[in-house]
Amino acid sequence: MTQTAHPDSVLIVDFGSQVTQLIARRVREAGVYCEIVPFQSAEEGFHRLQPKAVILSGSPASTVDEGSPRAPQIIFDSGLPVFGICYGQQTMCMQLGGKVESGHHREFGRAFLDVDRDCQLFEGLWSSGSRHQVWMSHGDRVTALPDGFEVVATSSNAPYAFIADEKRKYYGVQFHPEVVHTPDGAKLIGNFIHNIAGIKGDWSMSAYRQKAVEQIRAQVGDKRVICALSGGVDSSVAALLIHEAVGDQLTCILVDHGLMRKDEAAGVVAMFREHYNLHLLHVDAADRFIGELEGVSDPETKRKIIGRLFIETFEEEAKKLGGADFLGQGTLYPDVIESVSFTGGPSVTIKSHHNVGGLPERMKMQLVEPLRELFKDEVRAIGRELGLPDSFIGR
């Protein structure tokens, strides 16, 4: 995606928290596009995305340890609003001249926050003197604030539970607003995005659908696309988006390996051919698959046999069609994030079961992946937009 694809976006710097994906979910639920970038490549991500605001995630690391992760300085030099969560709050304080200490009472679980003063981030949500449930999970804590910050809310174990520098639009919390155990957390994140950063909530699946169709047309031009249709939600929605963009330039291949639920393949074929008028080849390869799997009991060996046969069958059918320049695939955003390695490995290696093996290289095809920015529930929402029946979407 080009950097102009999302003019109003939020960059989430990931320090390794297990719940960083939840931050992204909350931002998207607020109608705003966001991306998660590991701290090592956050500067590159900042330049590419050109965000309107930044959120710093939690981490299992300790800010007081030598070599622990930091946010790139460009974020604090940019003048953009920043929201630091847990570790994000601690590294923000350290990088701006405050202090963090470890060895304090570890706090995990429900806590109650007392709001000491009003704050722009609380507008329409919390008022001075009120008390609210939050979810804590930390061992270190801030012990001295950088210049310009003040405490706006405290808990019995966290004297710096919620801090703010209203002038610079910097906010830091010791708790986790992204988890459901902080009941008002999603609204706090929404307030940060809409009220503080001034970003409109106009990221919607109907807008995404239009944009995806334009981008597929620009990428594919007048070339041909083939797509492996499994009958699952991801490959179906990807195929329908590509079909909406390029029509008859797309051919879908359903490799029926005989391992689907009863009548499932026939249902998929009927829906796509009749309802969507999509060019679909139904390849009955059940005998071939079941023959090779006979007598094999080891699950991993089975998976490898199924994967190899799938590729061979798909490749044979594609050759009969005269090949194609593009391969359509239902890669989702979590597949992209999960394949990002924190130790600095390759940044985008999709998990093996999502990739049609080494097909793109073997057949010299480029990938068309219209869903690679989306979470599963967003894909289901586009499926509804495209008229897929609920029985299908709810699989």
C-alpha cells in the first residue's frame, strides 16, 4: 500500500505486548485505520504511514534494563499526539527526562482509578472526583514525571496511573485500556483519536471495498488472475473483491480434495457460479487425495501430503488455462503481523498454511492480496457488503 492510501491513520509501536493487536482492534472500531509496527522498524513505519497520532504499546520488557526497547525520537520531535500504554508510558517518561524504577509491588488484575482533575482526554467520559475500574499488569512504575506532565488520575498502587502533558498532547497510562476488563478503555482510545488527534472516524468497510477495487484494477490492468477458492470466508471475500474489480479476467479454481463437509463443495460452486456469475473450475480430486492419504496416520505428514497435492493439482489446472500473471490470495492482517519477527527476521513471511506453497515463484505470478490490511471481523463485514449469506460468513 502506498503511503497516501490512508491519509488519516494511527501508528501503533509494538514493544512486544501480547495484547497489542487489541489496541489496533479498538482504533479500527473507532473508525480509524491503523498499523502495528515493531519498535525496531518504527521509524521506517512512521515515514511510510505519515500518521496523525502514535500509540506506544505495552511490553514484557523492563525499561530499566540495558538495551530495552525505545520509541524512535522522531515521534517526539514530530509534534503529534502520543498515547503511551503501560511500558509505552514508562519509555515515554524515560525518553522525555522522567524516572522509572523496578522492584515495586507487581500489580496484576482489577484496580480502581480515582480521577484527580479534569483532562481533555476525559471529555464526555470521566469527571474529577469519579472512580473507574481498570486493568493493571506491570512490575515497574514511573517515579518522577518529565517536565510538562501532571498526574490526572491515581490508583492505590499507582501514583502515576494516568498522566498528561496537555500542551504537547502526550498521555500515559499505567493500565491497559485496550482490554475488556477496562470498561471505558475503548472510549478513552476513541477520545484520544477523535478529540485529541482530531481524526474523523471514516474508515469503514464500504469505503475499504471501493478502495480495494480501485487498487486491484490499478495492479492487475488487463492481465489474468487465478484464485484458489477453498470455500472459506477469507478466500471467498478475496475472490469476490477481485471479481468486482476485474470481472472475467479472474478464474477461480476449487480443488475438491474430498475432505470437506458433506455437500460443501457443491454449495460453494452453486453460490459462486449462479449467484455471483463467477468463472469457477470445480476440480474433483478426491480419489487422488484419499488414495495418497491411505494408511498415513501422522498429522504433520498428512498436512504435507495435502499441501503438495493441492499445489500439484492447482498448477495442472492453471496450466490448462494457459497460466496467469497474478495469484489472488486471502491473506489477513494478523498473518502479516504474526510473521513479523521481533528478533529482526524477515518482516513479511506469511505463515505456511496461508500461502499456496511456493506457487507464485514457481509459476512466476505476482500476488493480489486485497485483505492483507484487515482483521477477520472486518473481512466478515465486507462479506456482508458483498451479499454473502450469514450461514457462510459465520463459519
